[in-house]
Amino acid sequence: MKKPLLASTAILMLGAAPVMAQSDSGAVVGGTAGGVSGAVAGGLIFGPIGAIIGGFTGAVIGASVVSEASVDYVRTHPTEPVVIEGNLEVGYVVPDAVELHVIDGDPEYGYFYTNDRVWFVKLTDRTVVYSPGIVVAAK
């Protein structure tokens, strides 16, 4: 009885509304806020497994900070991939040696490719904010 209840709750969590937060400057911090909020809520309700599921779900849903138009733009404008040493994840500060490419129509975010993935970066502080995963360029 406990397993079906847990599975049902996990499915419901995947369909939850996005968790968004605002900084003092009014900027939306979706992926990070969603991941943290989801992990806390999941951990309180279901323990460690709930924290993992909630954190992942919140981060994925909250990552809608980057517009779909920007994702389409980088998909159709691939760049030469760069090499990044270490773990690359949301919150990583991209070194100055890595060239960030500007997205037409989105002055807040830039992007770069590495390991067959595109990574969106907040241009003001060079912080990685999102990666939609592997992106294949349109022909």
C-alpha cells in the first residue's frame, strides 16, 4: 500500500506548478529556487528520496527562466564546443577564457556548447543558469 502511495505522490510532484522566486533586483531565479524548494518540500514529506525527487522536479520546472525562443535560437546557432574541466552545473561561474555567445533578442543570457550540450549563462555574472540537455542543430 505504501509503494503505490509514494509512486502516486511522485507523479503528482512532477506535475506541480513552477516554483519561482525574485531577488532584490526583481530577477527571477527559477531553476535554483525550484530545486531548493522542491528538495525541502520533498524531504519534509518523504525523507531523502523525496528530497531527491523534489529537487530534480523543482529544478526542471523552475528552469523555465530561459525563454523557448532563446532555446530555439541556440539550437539553430551552434558554436564551436569548449572544454570545461570539472562538474558543470547550475551555479557554476564560467571562466573568462570561455567565450560566451550573445542570444539575439535576449540581452540577459548568453550561451556556449560543451560535451554535446548547450549551457545558458547570465551575462552579468557569468553564472550558468540552465541547460536543456543535448541540443541538435536544426538543418
